[in-house]
Amino acid sequence: MSGFAAPKIESVRIGVIGLGHRGPSHIQVLRHLDGIEIRALCDLLPERAEAARHSLEGTPHKPTLYSGGASEWKRLCEQPDIDLVYITTPYYMHASMAVYAMECGKHVASEVPIASTIGDCWKLIDTAERTRRHCMMLENYAYGPFQVLTLNMARKGFFGEVVHGECAYNTSKMSNNFGKNFYWDMWWLKLYAAKRGNIYPTHGLGSVAQIMNINRGDRFDFLVSVESNDFMMGAAARQLAARDDFYRPFAGKEYRGNVNTSIIRTVKGRTIMVQHDATSPRGPHSVIHAITGTKALAQEYPLPPRISNSLKGWLPQKDYDDLVRQYTPAITTRIGELARQIGAGHGGTDLLEDWHLIDCLHNGLPLDQDVYDGVAWSSIVPLSEWSVLNRSGSIQIPDFTRGAWQTNQPNMDIDLHHGGNTRVIG
């Protein structure tokens, strides 16, 4: 499926499963795209489905609603007039829903991570290869301005040979995870008590993997993962339970460590540090994103982003600005400002992600990330847990391409050499 291009779809008919947080965000972006029809919406909670339909009043979109039952999402996948299914449910549901949607003949765009077990990774690959349906993980951080800038710089040789990358998802989620009404059924808090390792690796890892051409000339080889103890979540649960009975079921649980740091080595000898910390008191959200090469280095977080191409240290602001103008690719210059104008989420990356997905389907082009990317980046979830539970031992990372990484070609057309004709409606 690497480089796979499905037949062109003139008007992409869409169904969305999961209408808590990310589902409505995608809907608000999609309504600004020409050549799409939102045909179906699904959520376990009827009020959320109704709210999503209400948000589309005054638009041409008249979706069918599915809600109130645990298997209603299957009925959406079976609806015959749908081409593409967005999956924005809790992530342990993503793989089974994606497999079923592809079995029903639909292309799939799933939120992150796309799988939480190695078995599910292989199910996604086998199903995509057999059904010839796209299965893309919606990694919006790969569309960040600095991320695509450094991807373009790497492709044009600015860094020389890329040697090392650093990435993270470090941001305090304590208030969200302990909020009574923030996540359905407190699912994130329950996950923090049930899992170890890096449970949310893809935001930082995706863009670094693309810069290193993972699955396209190189691949992940093995990892080691080290995790701290929990010094915060258990204490917070006990403090809340002392004054609110709602939290009593969470007070006696053992939670994952506060900080997880994993190191990945690639077959070609590159290294990647990927970190996750969702508990520590911190101000700015950080995904780090650092690229070290034989000729240059770039780093975002702590802000501002910086670049060095000598032993003299970071470049002066003027020189940095000149490089940004020289290497910013077309996907940012053409679509980035529109994203900011319509208020697309995550600094406009949600629009870039959704717009390019739809544009590739309109024009019969390969997608920016394929099923092998999604499972490789997501596989760090179970593999890092195995390492942590085995005294940070080395864990082999499967070759999800079955050897094709040696000949697969780079993708993600950030310069928009093809397509790029899908209109954004203000």
C-alpha cells in the first residue's frame, strides 16, 4: 500500500464516528472544503450526535445519525453511500473500527494512535492490503510549520545526513484526565492506570520519522524504554476521593510513571528520543522536535525555534528568517494562512491535514501517511510497555513493510507538485 493511489473521487462522502472532542473539530474543518458531503454521524451519546448535526445547519450537509447503541458505528460503516470514515473515538477502539470500515469498502482516516497492540497493527495492514483501501492515521502535528519546514530542509540536504531526532508530547493533562465530564467514561484516566510505557507517542514521532524516511529507505529496528515511578496521579486521585466519592474507584489504583523516555534505533544507525509527560506542572506545551544532522541542527521547544549550521551556535534572527522564507513549502504558504483565517484547530494544522487528505482522494493520489506509517508510529505504545515491564530491555520493532522499506519511495507532497486544486470555502 506504499504509494497506493485509489481511483479519483469527485465528491468524497464522509461518515464520522465519535463526536466528543476530535470529531466535531474535524467536522468544522470539513465544512470549509469543497467537494465533500458529510453523510453520517455516530456517537454512543444521542445528545452529541444531535449537537454535531445542529452544527451543520445552514450547510448542504444532511447527515444520517447513528447513536444510542454500542454497535451503531457498524451501521454507519455499512451505509452504502460513504467513501471515507473518520474514526475519532477512544484510541483502543480505532483498530477494530478501521478494520470493519475497510471490510465494508470504505477508506479510513483514524485519530491517533491507530492501534494499541501489535496484533491490531498486523490486522490493519492485512486488511488494507487485501481490500485495497486507504488507512491513514490523522497525525496533525506532522503538518506544523516548523515540522514541514525541517522536512523540506532535510529533503534538500540542508542537514546533511540526518543522525538523530528528538520528539515528545509533554503537556500537563492532569485537569483533563481528572475532569468528570472531559473524556467519556473517564477513559484516559483508566488508561493511565492500565498501561505502562509511552501511551501517546505519535505527535512528536511522526514528523521525525518522515524526515528520516522511515519505511522508505530506513526503518525502526529496536527500542529501549525507561519510565519513572508515579509521584503525582495516585496522590491526586486520593486527594480528590477524600472530598468527592466519584473518585473513590480511582484512589486505590497504581498509575503509570509520570515521565517515559524511549530511545529508538533505526536499521541505518540513526537514533530517536521520544518522550511522554502528561503530569508535570509545566507552562508551554512541548513536542520538542529536534533534528541533528552532519551539517546542521534545528530545534523547536523550548521556544522560539532555532537553527544552527556551524559550531558558532544558533543563527541570528535575520538568518533564521531567511531560511524560513527559502525552505517553507507550498502546503504552508498556500493553505496555512487560510487555516488561520477560518480558525482551524492546532494552529491551522487540522485544515492542512484534512484538506490534503481530501485533495489526494479527489485527484487519485497517494496519501501523506499510509497504513505502514500509522502502525509503525503507533507500535511504540505496546513495545515501550514491554520494555518498561522487562527492566527497560531492548525490544525488536517489527518490519511492518515486510521488506518493502528498502525500495519504497518518500511521500507527503508538501510542495504540491500534484493536485492541490481542492477549494477552501470561507
